[in-house]
Amino acid sequence: GDSVTQMEGPVTLSEEAFLTINCTYTATGYPSLFWYVQYPGEGLQLLLKATKADDKGSNKGFEATYRKETTSFHLEKGSVQVSDSAVYFCALSDLSGATNKLIFGTGTLLAVQP
Amino acid sequence: NAGVTQTPKFQVLKTGQSMTLQCAQDMNHEYMSWYRQDPGMGLRLIHYSVGAGITDQGEVPNGYNVSRSTTEDFPLRLLSAAPSQTSVYFCASSYSGRNYGYTFGSGTRLTVV
């Protein structure tokens, strides 16, 4: 079945460093792809999305490009801040039925140090 | 503010007790779902609903029941709590269609002793 694989964390960076969190997927069709962020003690929030190949989603300085040829959707940010410390989840839309179920990766913890 | 409201935020149950986790949304979303989040396992789908009166099982439905009598509400019932159900539970909703992202509630942290 469809699945999402994220790099294991934690990822520890200094403030203003460049961030990449890898995400690859397995799907039989062309799913929509999402990144969610979870701050401590909170629910998940949609960070960005891309609905077709070569689309770039962006929000709050984060970007991710839907790469069909490498089945990837890596999250990047040019200069991280302490406030970016959170758990990041990659997800894809499940195309196996008529519903809009999402399949999530296991999450990557990002810790940004001042 | 529009969103997904979950109650309670914290709950401690004894093994064998039953309870209902409440979820309500005011965005007129057709789709609602319940996930549980456990360390190292990401989010696992328990049950979901594509509209009032329609529910279906997700990945880990055993020990849980749901119903959807209105568009707004989607309660999750634990029939007989077990320590394996200790987890953080999230309710999420969205418009129908695979391009829409979910709106999540803030979660219920449940401990079963």
C-alpha cells in the first residue's frame, strides 16, 4: 500500500542554519502531498501542500517541491529560528478509495538552538 | 474562532472504564476522522466519516466506536479502556476531496491505569 518515509530525528541545528527534512513516498497514483507541523502540546497544523508534480508549496519561509521522478517532497528552509522547533510530519492523500484519508510519516523532531 | 474543538484535554481512566472523547467542528466540513499518536509510530487512523450517518474503520479500530449524527460532531467512544489505549487522540476534519488539508483539534491525552 501507499506509504511515507521520513528521515529519523532528532535534527538539531543552530539558529540561521539551513534545514532539510527528507520525505519520500510510495504510491500507485499521483497523490497530493502535505507537510504538517506540531508544536509542543498542540495539534498538527497544515504547513504547506502540493497537489501535482513539480508544484512547489511554500509558507512561513518553508518550501517543498513535488518530485515525481524521485517520489520525494523534501522540506527546506533557508534560515531556521528557535521558534521553528517542532515535530514535522510528511503526509500523502490516500487514493485507494473515494475518501480523502491521509497517510502520515512518523514525524521528524527539529530542535533549533540559539 | 472557527476550528476543531476537542474535550477533555486530559483524562485518566481505570482499566475497564468507558468514556467518550468529544469532537466538534464549525467549518461545515464533510470529512472527520480520529487518530491516535504514539511515540515512534506517527499518527494512526482509528475511524473516519465522510458525512452525517456514514462512518468507517481505519487502521486501528478495535476497542473504539464512533457515530456521526450531525455534520458538526464526531464523538469517539472507548468501550472498555485498556492500558494499550494510553495515547494522545486527535480529531481532524476537512472538506471532501484529496487536495484539502486537515484541520486538527488540540488533542486529548488519555492515560489508562
